[in-house]
Amino acid sequence: MMAYLEIDLAKIQYNTLMLKHKLEQRGLDITPVIKCIAGDRTIVEALKQLGIHHVGDARFSNMDKLDDEDLSFMMIRTPNRRELKETVLKVSISIQTEIETIRRINEIAASLDKKHKILLMVDWKDSREGILTYDIPEYINEIMHMKYICLAGLAFNFMCFQDIAPTEEDILLINQFIQSVEKKTGYPLKMISGGNSSALPLLDYCTFGRINDLRIGESLFRGVNTVDQQPIHYLFQDAITLKAEIIEIKPRIDTVKDASYLQVILDIGQIDTAIKDIFPMYDNVRIMGATSDHLMVDLKNSDFHKVGDMITFKLGYQALAHSMYQDTIPHEYVREPGVQMLVDTFQTSNEKIKIK
């Protein structure tokens, strides 16, 4: 064996079904964001089996890799000038923040005789990107007169740059803001993409009003609450794991503590993943450090491991994305039978999840 990513398609499908159901209960659509899986065709096919044909991504290389006519894309990253023609040709809707860029897209779309749909990203309180709230009406007033731009609505972002989670008050203020913008411009905003995975904790006690879409990526693939990185109880946290092989076991001396320990070397290194963002899943071992190709682990003197054994790691978001984009790590796809049965018999009602 060698180090590889184990991808449980049944767990990904179950997470998707659960999130889709939870959002539907609040009148929300889900836009699965697949940028962290690097255009993995097998995972996307698993999503399509659930009837999902519209996803969010940030890289045209992923879209090109998929090259799928049954799939439409939301470009969730502001494109650079070289990418504007691709934006018009390859995505059904893009998120935009600069009026200069929108003007240029309008010109390109006109030359291609192809209308392009956009959402305006509002800088609410994340400070990473977006239009300042008081500039939104001015943007809309200009966009309304652009022949080849179709303004679908607004988007909001949380916890991408600033570590500030959305609150119930944010949802209320966003709804008031939408009303105010519509009143000032006379333009009806149909789609309100009100945030990302960090909004999920609000589902249990908050009414979302005009917000009708959430862009969900990390929680779908990792099963965690992105606000505090705690597990979401109705999702699987181990849909994608990293398995690395023991290639050496030797007793070593810790010169600082003047103590012996049993060290293994695993066949994974800094080239392959974000070492600080991987966590041993079953074994009580301690990661000591890594080189470009090797990971050194203290077995804490447990003596039942042998060369050729695999150690499994959970992945933080950085490690997941880093590993998925690396061609050096093979992907192995599995479907845990018990979870697959839950997916196959999944049925929802307004009151509760039912198993046939």
C-alpha cells in the first residue's frame, strides 16, 4: 500500500441529503461548494445522483476537469481580467464586487451575444471582499441599464477572513437591508445567497426571511460546524480521510527530554498535505514533525504496530484541500454498506426524517 485518500461516497451523499433537508425546512436552497475537492469527478457524480446539478466553485481548472454539460456552476470568487471571457462562457452565475469588472463582462457578453447572470457580494462584516452597503443602490442603478448583465440578487459572506460568526441579528438586518435596497432602486432581488457553512447553526432557531440560498462546502465534506470546528451531530465527520503507511519503526532518543520513544515514519509529507491540519483518528499517537516526503510519529511506546500498517487521519479544511489538489495521493472510493442503506432509503417529510 501507499498513502491515499479514502473517500466514502455514501457518507458524502448522506451529509448532502441531511443538509438539503435541513435547509428546505427553512425555505433555503443549497449550493454545494466543491472547490475543496478539486473537481473530483466521482464525488460530483455522487452529488448528481441526488439530483444536484448546480454547484459553486472558485477555479475554472476544476470546471474544465469535469467538463459536464449536466452541471451548471456558480463562480464564487471574483474573477481576474483574464478570466472574464471564461466567466461568461462557462458559468451560469458569478459573484461580482467591482463595477469596472461588471462593465467589462457586459462588453464581453455583448460580443458573444450571451447574457450573464450575477450576484453582487455585499461586504457585511467579513471585510474580505464585497461592495460597501451604501454603494449597493448605485451599483444596481447602473447594472439595470446593462443589456447583457442580468442581476439575480445579492450574496453575503461570513468567516472567510474575519473570525466573526453570523448572528440572528445579522439575518434580521440583512432582511431590512434588502427591503431598503429594493425600495431605493425599484429592482426586485430574486436570489439572496445569505452565507456559507457558518450560517448552519442558525437553522435551529432562526427564520431566514428573504434569504433563500446558502453556499455549503466545508460542512458538507467535513461534517463540522465551521464556527467552532465542533462535529455537527447529524453529519459524518469522516467522509474523506487520509491513510498513510508505516515504512519504518525504530526506537529513538529525545535528546531534549533524555528519554526513549518508539518512532514510526509514514509515507506522507509536507508536499502531500498540510501536516499541522491532520489528526490521528483511531491510534493514540503523536505527530512529531515532517519533511517534504516523510511524517514522523511517536507511537507512545505502543508495540502492536508493524511496517506496512496504515494509520488513519482526519483532515482539517486546509489539509483536505491541499491533499485533494495533489496528484501524488491516489483516491480510493468506498461506500460503507450501512450508510449506503440510509442513503437508499432516505425520505423526508415536513415533520421528521423517515426511513422507509
